[in-house]
Amino acid sequence: MAEEKPMTVVTCTAPVNIAVIKYWGKRDEELILPINSSLSVTLHQDQLKTTTTAAVSRDFKEDRLWLNGKEDDIAHPRLQSCLREIRRLARKRHAGNGSGNGDALPLSLTYKVHIASENNFPTAAGLASSAAGYACLVYTLAKLYGVEGELSVVARQGSGSACRSIFGGFVQWIMGERADGKDSVAQQVAPETHWPELRVLILVVSADKKSVGSTAGMQTSVKTSLLLKHRAEAVVPERMAQMIRYIQQRDFEAFAELTMKDSNQFHATCLDTFPPIFYLNDISKQVIGLVHRFNAHYGKTKVSYTFDAGPNAVLFALEDTVGELVEVVKHSFPPDGNGGQFLKGLPVEGASLSDELLTVVVRDPAPGAIQYLLHTKPGPGPMTVEDAGGHLLGADGLPRSSC
Ligand code: 2P0
């Protein structure tokens, strides 16, 4: 019998995604099954990603988890769902190999697991970290245990939006109909290379106190909002078909307009929830005004906004508009002079603004209201890190960067 390696270790990365047709509301809390389909753009991992290392060893005494260098509770029910499901698929695969006739399980399945995960962006910035986090966890465990197949179904059970981060580019989450959730899967609509000119500008709004979490928020919305019910039944199905078509045709104006309308309807369902939920703040509303004035000035839709369960704005524009857009944002929300980089991510070509554009678009500047801008673009799905230097766990199975 071949000698068992002392430790098997795998490291992978996974992206954040931003929905342009929003998911809000579950029909099954346990399996995380949604009341409507949704569609998102996967953002590039050069700017936003989660990295996860998972290791198994006969020397490990218990399953353990570290998040951003600090030990965390591995007993979290959703994390346990993902771990249990991957181990179940690994056992099933082993049995299906024909090697299951009385053979012992592969040792890796009897060993305890150590998991370390970190983000390359501040969790406090309110950027969707649970989607990248659970997608990365599931993808990494699947590689570790040699599981293939429908990983979006497993990631979905960690966090709904995580199933869309299993793919790059443009991704739909088909709601499905079955009670067991087997048909509630994510699928790529187009790869990230499909629309090379598309750019994303994230406006990180300065610290705001934490509002209602998504899981609790959507529960109240499902119970109380008739608008949400109408949206799920009568609005989203047609919008999904339209959005897929606009992406396939790279029709920016149509894509951008529908993105804004769907964000607005999602926030309308939040206001229709009882008691109401407010995710947009005054700065978000100023950004909405700015985008509409910018588009009105040009007489066409050159920029769109979308907002999730928080005040940060995510803007879409084509490459040739970004320089001007950044200038307009800088004039509207002059950076605080307290150091730190205001524009992060992909480089932006400088643009000079006409006085007319400035006068029409910039209104009531709010200094310091935006912490920073992050310039990114659509990007690929989860990846394995081949370089052993990239592991977050050392040879002893403990985090490399000290806690
Ligand atoms: C989305 N959001 O489609 C929507 C738009 C926020 C607004 O998915 O309970 O963290 O883990 O399934 O996925 C946020 O909800 O909620 C979300 P759970 P999740 O991206």
C-alpha cells in the first residue's frame, strides 16, 4: 500500500459577483431556494477575491477554520452544510468508481480538515464577501476531495448569491422548481471575454452603521411585501430573458437601463417590506441623481448604477466613458485630504471635463462622502493556485500569517 502523505493541501481563489437582476427572497430557507431567478456579472479577481486553503492530515485532531487570520466557528450551520455535502459527494464518487466493494474510504475522508480563508479587500467595506467566500470554500473542498459536477448547488447552500460566483463572466441562477433544489443551479450566460469594453466602478461609501442583514431582510420581505410577490411572479421572468439577450448582443444602453430599473425595484420592495428596510442612504441617492444627469447630458445611457443590501454604488460604463465618469465623481465627492489612494484598481486615463458637463452634472458636492473608488471589469471564475508559496496554511497545518 502506498504510504499516505502527511498532509494534502489545496489553495483556490474565487470572485465576487454583482447582480443586475436581483435575488431577494427564499422559498426554502434550509436549502436556500429563491423565489426568482437572478443574473450577475462576475468581477475580476485582480481587484476582489477570496483565497482559501484547505488541508487534511491524520495529525489533525478536529475540523478548524480561520477567517482573515483569526480562528472562527467551524460549527456555523451553513458552513457545515457545504462541508457535509462535499464529503457526501466524495463518498458517492468513491462508491461509483467500482472501488467501493468493501474497500475502506480514502483516508482523506476520515481525516479532519483545516480551512483558512482571506479576502484581498476589507470585509468592512460592505462588498459582498459571503458570495466569494462560500464559492471559494466549496471549490477548494471539491478539489481537495476530488469532487466534480454541480458545485453551484453546493455553494448555493452556503449563501444564495455564492452559486453565481462559481462561474466567470455573466451568470444566471435559474430558480428551479424541484423541492430538493437539484435544478436550482447557476449557469454561465457568456464568458468574461465576451464584452471586453465593459467596466465596473465601485463607489465605497464612507462608514455607515450596519443595516439589516440580507438573510433576515429577505425573510421579512417575503412575509410582508406584495410588491416582492408581484416582482417574482410577473416581472423577473421577462427581465431575465431580456437581460440575457442584451448581454448576448452587447447592447450597453439596454443592459444599463434594465440594470438600473431592477436595482430600483429591489429597493422598492425593501420600502414595501413592513417594517420597511432602507439600504440606500443620501449619498446613494446623490449617485443616482448624478448618473441620470450624466446620461441626460449626453442624451443616451452611458452609465448605470446598481445597489445591493447597502449604500455602496456599483456603476457600469464602457471603457471610453470611465475617465470622464471618474472626474465627475471626484468633483461631486471631493476626496478627503487625509491621505490614502482615492482611485484603486485598474488604471484610468485622465479626462478633461467641459464646463458645461460640470455645471449640469455636479450638484451639491459632498466632500469625503465616498471613501474610495475601485475600478474593475468582468473576470473569470474560481481558480486553483498552483504555487505552493500561495498556501495560507503552513506545513504544520496552521495559518502562516500569525493570528
Ligand atoms: C443579489 N443580494 O442578487 C442580492 C441583491 C443582495 C441584494 O444575494 O441568505 O448574502 O446567504 O442567500 O446571498 C445577498 O443575499 O443571502 C444578495 P443568503 P445573500 O446579489
